[in-house]
Amino acid sequence: MGLLDGIKEDMAFLGGFKVTLEQMTKTRVTWQYPIEKKPKPVRQHGRHVLNRYEDGMEKCIGCELCAGVCPADCIYVRGADNPPAEPVSPGERYGFVYEINYLRCIHCDMCVEACPTEAITESKLFEFSFTNRADAIYTKNELLVDDDGKPKQLPWEDWRPGDDAHTSAWMRATAPGGAAAYEGKVQWSGELGYGVRAPEAGQSGVRDDALTGIRSLRDVLQLHIDDAEREPGDRGVPGALKRLRRRVELQKELLKPPSRRKG
Amino acid sequence: MTHLAIGDPLFSNGVHWAQLLIVVIKVLVAFGVLLVSVMLMIWFERKVISDMQARIGPNRAGPFGILQTLADGVKLFFKEDLLPERSDRFVFKLAPYLSLVPAFVAFAIVPVGGVVTVAHHTFELQVADPPIGILLLLALSSISVYGVMLAGWSSGSKYPLLGSVRASAQMISYEAALGMTVIMVVLLAGTLSTRGIVDAQAHTFFVSWNVIRTGVVPFFLFMIAITAELNRPPFDLVEAEQELVGGFHTEYSSIRFAMFFLAEFMNTITMSAVIVTLFLGGPDGPRFHFVSWLWPILWFLGKTLVFLFVYVWLRAALPRLRYDQLMDLGWKVLIPLSLFWVLVVASALVGASWFGIVIAVLVVAGGLLLRAVRVGSLRNDGLGSEEVIA
């Protein structure tokens, strides 16, 4: 190594100028968030919904297990005996007060796991911003699904197509016991507006994506692998973004006709 | 009335109302243009640096986010103005002005365009052309050191104090190299007046500019010294966020903070303009008969813009220096090198031109030899420093 190499080393910092200048010519990967939105993960933890049975009865039995398990202490439940003349839920008791304070909720989904009747699940909605504390406390009236089985849309909530379609994703993701033998078996009750939701296949790979609203892991990986086989324009991050955007468009197309089946 | 040999030809026939009016207009235009250009500079910096960092940058306020600075300024204006309890109130309030006013005034000596004649009044397109031009710049940049120093000291808080201590040491260290490079330019031009310096470079395009005539090295020395003087990255130890919160302006808020911010960017613009004036012929460049007064201004703006881009580029590409590296660079590299080069330029002026070239070759050869000896000794000291070098 001679003198020239030594000088070359001393001047190595000049490489930074090249890198920064090259960067200026590359495409940006930024999503313009409020304008373009990425598809949400199917099991995203968002705003809760209180589900109802297919006959319109409420699933909540007022057991307060959700309130007990909540680490943020944001759920307040009071149970009451069902009026014999017109029962609110099948069984003895029903949730007579149900409140969730979204200033506290951390969307950990533990209430969903604790619920014995699949009454509380989470939708994919996370874009809701209230301007006062009273709005932050969702009452039972606001959380309960309407007569179509769709969540109620409050004025300050930004619902997007598809957000309200698969509100009980976690329930269908696993067998209740977590055992592989239960794969593909329906272990849950029907829902108002949807009927009995289709099960997901775990390891077998057999499943109906349109019914469960799941994107396969293989598809996600496809974003990153097989670049060698692609056209030069479709490689790398820009190509992956292009495919992702195409996918979003496709998803929007799929969701356009209201897929509500009369239950 | 005798014609004055130096200074603005505007005053060659004495000072009357018309002359006063022209001066006032020049001051107002310079003031307004500077403010607007600071606004654009902040936007430009944020946009370019985000391009270099694979981001998009401000794009909400106005087309391409160009009004973002205005929005930030309005926000700052309406924020609460805090006076720390332990601050020295008078000095605390004074410091932002000590930063801002020199930043404005320093631009006055920069020749923006050529000499124009409007309604029988011939004047130079620069706010002021004092015979001591470039010395005034050095004096003003020294005053702005006071702004930073006093701001840090009067805050009554440790981080600003540390920032201002760093600032004063750094600025004094680099002012020596700065002054030395200015001396070379002054030697070549034979005048301190910025107009004189610009005129001395205006023979042929590029070749007669000082960047070539002084032998390129002083240009880079000046660039480095100016960057350190401006406290811009990679020499921004004064406001190193990771170490000092915000540096000397940690305790400042609202409009006072805005003034520091304004001064910082205004200094950047002014110093870019000064580099153009001293080394790149100022408004010199090919001009055409079609609106001939406009071309010098365009040349000046274009050259300045290049340097503004370079400052942003420096910020994006280089990591911040350590304090000892900063001092090493200032005292062990810049000052000796600029001293040598003053020798080269002076000998070239006094002796024959080949004499300067001989000295220059000797200096370069000596420097390379020194480097070779250093590298060689590191190789052979048997302490396993091969890895360090390799």
C-alpha cells in the first residue's frame, strides 16, 4: 500500500457525498398516509364491537371477565338479570352497562380472549379521534352492532371499506383450544348479518380467503422474494410497492358490492 | 465636486434627497429580499435534505410545502415567550439582536449586481460599498459570536453555557484561518472594498476568478472555515442536539428563538454570497445585450444557490466532528496550510510568477512527504497499527 492509498483512505469520507447525491435520484417509498392508506392486517386490533347472535340476541352475558382481565382497567361492565318477558341475551343475565374508555385502552385484545361467548371482538378501525373525554368513553349503545350486524359508525370515526367486514378475525383464527385437531372446524356461534363465519385453515393451507379476509403468508413473502424472475421495473422496493398498490386496488374492487348476506 | 475614486458612484455629486431616497430603497429591498430568501432557504434545505435521506419533506403548506417556513414562523410568533428565572434578563433579551443585526448588516457589503443607471443616477447594486468592505464583514461575524456567547451565558442553564463555550472557542479558532484566506484575496485585488475585489476578477470568465488565481486551495480553506464559523454541520457542535439539547438557544422560545433561527440561515446566505464575491467573481459572467443589467444578478444568484446547495449537501453527507477533531483541523491543518499559502500567493505577487509555482510545488511535495513519513512510522512501530491503517 503506497502513499496514494493512504490519501485515498483520508479522502474516503467523500464517498458520503456520492451516496447522498445518488439518493436524490431514487424513488421514494413514503406512503402519503391520509391520502393513501395501506391495507390493514386482518387481525389488526382496533375499536371493539359487541356482537349479536343471528336472531338478534346480544352475546354478552355480563360476566365481567373482560373487565377483570383488562390490564389497562378501561372496561366497566355491570350485569343484570334478563327480563323474562323480553330477554336481551339467551341465558340468565345480560350486560346491562358496558363501557370502554378509549383514553385508556391499549388494544391488547385480552378482553377478546377472555370472553366466553365471543361477545366482544375488535374491528380494524384505529382512526378515531374525539375532541372531548365524554366521547372517549364508548357506551354499550355505541359498541353494539346494528341490526345488519355492522358496527355503528360514529361521526368522529374514519371507517374505510373493509374495516367493518371482518370484525371477529381473531375468533376464527384459531381453534378455541389451540389444538391442531380442531383445524378447520367451526367452534363458534353464528353472528348477526354473517351467519356462521368460515374457519381458517392453519397448516393445511386450505382456506377461503374471500370468506376469511386473510392474506396468505405466501403472498406477503412474495413481496420480497422471486425478484430475479421479475421484470427489471418490478424489482426491489418500488416493485413491491407497485404490487402492493395493485393488491389494494383489487381489494377495494372486491369489497365494492356489499357482501352482506341475509342472516 | 471631485469624483471619488472609491465607493459608490452615487455619491460622486454629493448627497441630496434623491441619493438618500435611493439608499433607503436599496436598504428596504435588501431587507425584504433577505427575509424572503431566508424563508426559501429553510424550505430549500428541508426539501433537499429530505431528498437525500429518502424522505419527502414538507409538502402540506402551499405548493411543494413552500409556505411551511411561513407557517412555522407564525406559530413561533404566537408561542409563549419564556424568560428563565435564573437568566440575566437584559443580556438574555439582547443576545438575539446581537445575532440577527450583524447577519442583516453583513449582507450590505455584498455586490449583488453591476453598476446601473436609473433616471440619471448611477449607482452600484449593493447596499453599501465602504472602503474597508471585507474587514467590516470580519468585524460583524465577530459580533455575531457575542450573540451566541451571551445567549448561552445569560440563560442561567448548563447546556446553553456549554454550547456557548464551544461556540466561542470554535469561532475564534476558525477566524484565524478565515482571515488568512481573506488576506490572499485582498493581496490579489489590492483593495479591501468588495466592489474592488469583484472588479479585479472581472477580466475573463472563470480563469480570472480568485478561485483559480489563488490556486484553488484557499477556496476550500475558506469554505471549511466559513462552515465552522456558521456553526453548520459538520461543525455544529454548538447546537449538538444529542449532547446539548439545543445548544446555546435551549432556553429560548417564541420570537426570540425565531430570531436565532433567522440569523443562522441569513448568515448561511450571506456567507455563500461572500464566497461568491471573494472567489467566484461575484456577479461576473457572460452577459447579453438583452436586459443587460439583469445578467450579473442572475449570475450572482446562480452561484450563491450552488453554495447553498453545497451547505445542505455537507449537512447530509458528513457526521459531526468530535471537539478534539474540530480543534485539530482548525489549528493543525487549516492555519498552517493557510499560512503557507499566504506565503505562496505573496511570493507569486512579489517575485516572478514561476517563483510562486515553485513554492506551491515545494509546499505540496513537503506535505506529501510529511504524510508519507507519518504513514511509514505508523506501519513500522510494531504495535499492530497495520489494522488501523488498513
